[in-house]
Amino acid sequence: MKSFLTGAISAAVLLGAISSVPYVEAAQSGQPAKYPKCTSGARYNCVVDGDTLWINGQKVRVADIDAPEISTPKCASELALGDKATERLIELVNEGPFQLQAWLGRDTDRYGRKLRVLVRDGRSLGDRLVSEGLARTWSGRREPWC
């Protein structure tokens, strides 16, 4: 398998709250893994919603953002924005290899998901969702979308 090690990222972007962890592509062919939307059954490489995905069979929460819910939305506008965020995250992770970077001092959330920042070319994929109005920067607590 081909391994992509994390590179340096500006401390100003993520306030110095990350450390590097290796990311290994799942595909044996040397081609990057493809990430469809998750469906029922086994989950290996797929996107659940705008801030959660499965990578190599491990559930990962995109640590630097909060995206609208699609499984339990509080209103129709949250569901609509959540669907857009989910589709955009699918596009972003399928554009090519990316690195995973961990938050210092916190490896998992209360649901057991790995907390990681997805980075490509020194930029957080979460920041891209935020800049497109599909998510917001994680403030440490969930805020309502309705």
C-alpha cells in the first residue's frame, strides 16, 4: 500500500492544535480510495455526512468543523444544507490523496470516532466547507442550524 505522511501545516490555520499521523490509502492498486455516500451494511471508505466518514474501516469525525445533521435534522433547511455539505465532502475526499492530522490531547470524541483534520496541499478540507457556507468552524460545542 502507498503511504502518504502528513506534512507541515501552518499553525495559524489550526491554532497549533494538531499533530501528524500517517494516512494509508486503502486501495492496493496504488489508486486512491473512492468514497461514496455510506449505505447500510459494512462501512469501510464512505461519507456519512458533512463531518463524518469511514476511512479504512475506522469512523472519523472531521475535527475542525461542524456540519448540519442529515440523520436527525431539526428543520428542513438543516437537512437541505446537510445534504449539500455531505455531497461536497464526497467531492473533496475523492479529488485525490489527503492527510489526516490529529488534535493534540484528544484522539476520539464521546462517540468513539477518531478526531482528525483532513488536509490536502496544506489546507483543511473542513476550511473549504466553511468557506463555501456548508459548515462552520468547530467552536467546542454544537450550535443550532435552524
